[in-house]
Amino acid sequence: MIKKIGILTSGGDSPGMNAALLAAIKTGIKLNKEMYVIYEGYRGILEHKFEKVTTSFMDDYLTRGGTRIKTARLPEFKEEDVRKKAVEILKEEGIDALIVIGGDGSYRGAKKLTDLGILCVGLPGTIDNDIASTDYTIGFDTSLNTIVEAIDKIKETMQSHNRCGIVEIMGNRCPDLTLYAGIATTADIIITGDNNPNFDDVVEQLKELKKKKDYAIVLISEKLIDTIAFTERVSKETGWETRLSILGHIQRGGTPSAMERVNAIRMGSYAVELLDKNIGGVCVGIVNNELTHYDIDIALELERNKHLEFYRIHDLIK
Ligand code: ADP
Ligand code: F6P
């Protein structure tokens, strides 16, 4: 029977992590567990940054983005010796199980800790929506809303000046934020890693578009091209005055949306329920609006839904 549960956030922060923390802590205490937060991800284990918490620990944080217990990246956690040291420390503290909120890298760490005797449950915390074992990651909905609000504003000024606006969107090679934002704003062109971007074609498309429209919005996923150089090229070759907005980390902050909180709370509680049944080495997801869990190894092998029909719909409505 698991008595003491540790909880940490790892990798990039995301809005809604605090809601998941709140739910896990409250549920754990209801189920008679001792709940410990671990500050600064896996590094916090090695640095003994543990704190036993009460049920009200997260009460003032539900509406805040980021993570109250901080996050970190610790590349050395890929080394077995470092993980063994972490397990030794967790055992000294009497912590028999961990909830790890993070992305696929954090899941890999959680699986390896489970193999070393600490039962772990992963929760999908990342704005990128790049975890195939869930329809929505914690942070995706809020980030999408931030992006859409920004694009709506950029559109107004592009329209006023008869300009072409290029918007670079974060997402770490996962197209979802760019794709969904493209539909929600009816952007003129969406460029992601999934729709075979050919930037020569994009320039040609813009030349044609300029004959029909006085302004345009082009969305480009990060890490595909040097968007500064591409913006200069578009200006030069199309004759359309063009401006670039790189949204960057503004996408990661902000009050979690209502849907984000609902999903994060559901997943946070469920993680504790799983540990209460002695189930670990798994990650939690929401699929077809149902809570579910997968073995972490299986989850990491699942193929991501590319939402190809979204591109078809976009072609029809842009
Ligand atoms: P995310 O969890 O958002 O994908 P990262 O890929 O940066 O973010 O991973 C977060 C942390 O998880 C890393 O800094 C490291 O501590 C741990 N981690 C990542 N990959 C592994 C791995 N293969 N084995 C063990 N731990 C890992
Ligand atoms: O994984 C979340 C994410 O925001 C990605 O979208 C982005 O590529 C990366 O993290 C940025 O990382 P950092 O905060 O280290 O700049």
C-alpha cells in the first residue's frame, strides 16, 4: 500500500500544471496519503527539495500559469547512476511513488524510475500537444487561446496597413498549435512539418494572393526555417510589405482556460487513484473525453494523430 507520494513538474512549464498539482494533492490527502512536492523537477530529488504539503497548498494557484513548484531540465538524469542516487534519496525519505507532470522526456525518466522500484505515473504537461497517448496535453488549450488572441490582433494591424503578417508559432516540431490556430483564425497559409513545406511555393502562393487580397496572415511552426530571412525574402519577391511576429514564450504563460483546468484536475485526481491501486509505470491521458492510462513504453511508441483532415478543412475555408 502506497503511503507517501511525491509530485514534481519537469521540462517546459505549461498553464494548468498548477490545477493538476492541486487535484493530485487534494485527492491524495482524501485517500490518506502523505503528499510531498519536489521543487525543480528531477533535480529537486538530488538536491533534497522536498516539502510535505497540506490540502490548501495550491489553493491560491489554480488560476495562475507556470508551476508553483518550479520545473527544470536535468540532462544527467539519462545516466543510470544519477537515477540510482535519486531512488536512494526517495527511499530514505520514505517516498514510494511519484507523479511526474511533463512531456515525453519526463515520461522516459519516470519509466526508468519505476524500473528501479519507485512507482511513477506521468501526466501530460506541455503546451505542444505532442503526446500521442492523450487527445489534449495540459497547457495546449490555454496556449492555443493565447496564440489566437495574438493573431487576431496582428491581423487588425496587417489589414490596416495592407501588409503580409508572418507569425512564428512555438510547438517543438509538433504542428498542433499552428494547425489549430490556423483554423481558428482562418489564416491564409499554414506551414507545419506535416504539410511538406516548400517555401518557394509559399512565395508563389503569396504573389497570387496579393492579386486578390490587400493583407495576408501566414502561420509558420517554429524550427522549420529562419523566419527572419524568409520574411525579408517575401517582402523582396512579392513586393508585399511584410512583418514578422515571433510569439515565443508568451505562448507558455497565462491563466489556464476553464477546459484546461477541468482536464488537468481530472487527470491529477486520476493519477492518485491509479497509485492507490498500486498501478505505476503508466501515463494518464484523455481519449474521446474519457480518462485513460497507458504503459509509458507503449505510449511513447504510439503514432501521433496528424489531423490531416484539418488541412483539408482549412483549404475549404481560408
Ligand atoms: P519534456 O519532458 O517536456 O519532454 P525534456 O525532454 O527536456 O522535456 O525532458 C525533461 C527532463 O526529463 C530532462 O531534463 C531529463 O531530466 C528527463 N529525461 C529526458 N529524457 C530522459 C531519458 N531518456 N531518460 C531519463 N530521463 C530523461
Ligand atoms: O516544450 C515546450 C516548449 O515551449 C516548446 O514549444 C519550445 O520549443 C521549447 O519548449 C522552448 O524551450 P525553452 O523554454 O527552453 O526555450
